[in-house]
Amino acid sequence: MSIRYEYLESIDSTNNEIKRRASDYLKPWTVISAGTQTAGRGRTGHSWESPKGDSISTSLFLRPLLPPEAISRLTIIAGMAVASAIEKLYPLKAEIKWPNDVLVNKKKICGILSELFFTGDGEKNVVVGIGVNVHQQDFPEEIKHMATSIDLELKEKGRGSRKELTEGLWEEFERLYKAFEKTGDLSMLKPKYNDRLVSRGERVRVMDPVNPYEGICIGIDDTGALIVECDGGDIRKADAGEVSVRGIYGYV
């Protein structure tokens, strides 16, 4: 594998740019980054703010030889890659809110959106998009209690580098991906992921659209599902939906 980097000053979305160019002989392991995005999106469809020159907006193009059920695990790998890169580069502790929100000081610093799509020839493709707050000093009132940036957390200890962190996180992703390809599951990162899991041992609420439930977060299994011990001792696994964590983002 050899990562190729491209940089654009402005684009609607780095994910969209990769999807547009995927049919035009775009090589796997191409990374497209941008100084600003005008239409960035997060995992649950919310917009992702991308102020010019302040944040990382970057996406990777893959053509993985993986079964469809394994594709969703790439998002968890991306979260681990970002957390690992932050800690390698800066004197900060990075945690994860399942499945892939990266937190520093219990505030969100990173958003990730992985998408499976098909080109006209029927080829299966994946784009992994990552946004990281780097230089922001302030946030809109509605999110300032739950968002942060590298520079805000470093304070007098220094300043983040968008280029350095972009390259660092994709190098970490490549390392984890190589191990993942051999098994197709997350056994190789599960222990370290669970160590970073901010809600591990805490009470969580799983917002299942049919039957929401609460319990104690145990960690993830080899598929990336969240294991929750419900009141009464029943064990349930959350494969989708949003997990609300008491004390994080003001969730109940």
C-alpha cells in the first residue's frame, strides 16, 4: 500500500469528491484533503463545520476485498487511528465514544463518516471521511459545551499541525487496516479500543428506535457491536443507533 495525498483549497465535501472521481481511474489509497468544506456531513447526517484553514477535512478511497458486514468496521478503525495519532503527536489523552467519536477532555474533537458506494462497473468502493478540529478557538453557542480543538486543549503547550496530523492519522489507519484485512474482525484492536472507551463501566442509554434501553457498558465485541449489561443481568449488543452516555455532551 502507498498513500497518495492531494490537497484542494475548497470543496463541497472530500467524500463527495472521491465518489465523483471513483469511476475515473482514481487509485485506491488516494487521500483527498481540503482547506474548507462547504457541505461536510457527519455520521448521523448532521453538518460538520469546516472553517477555512482551521480544521482537517480528509477522505481516503478504498476498494476493500471484504464482505459487506465488515465494511462498517472501518469507521471504528478510523476512530482508533485518529485517537492514536493525536496521542503520538501531542501531550493529550484521546478517548472514544462508541462507535467513532474521538474525545479530548470529554469533548468531541473528531467526526467520521464511512460510505459504501458502487461505480458504474459494479465495483464496490468505500470512502472514509475524517474531520478534526485543529485551530478553532471558539464554537457556535449550541455546541461549544461539547466541542473542542487541538489548539484549545494544548493551550500554552504548543499548536497543532493540520498536515502533520493528517499524515499521522492515515499512517495509523493503514497500520490498523493491514491487521484488520487478515481477520476481517476487530479482535486485533478490541483491547486498546475498550481501554479508550469513555463509557466503559458507565451507565449508557441505547436509543434503539423500537425499544430504547439502559445498562452498563461492557465494551465492544470482535464485530464492533457495543455490549451492554441491562438491569437484571441480561446482555444485549447494539449494532446500530446512537448510544447516549450520562455526563457526555449533556446526554441523559
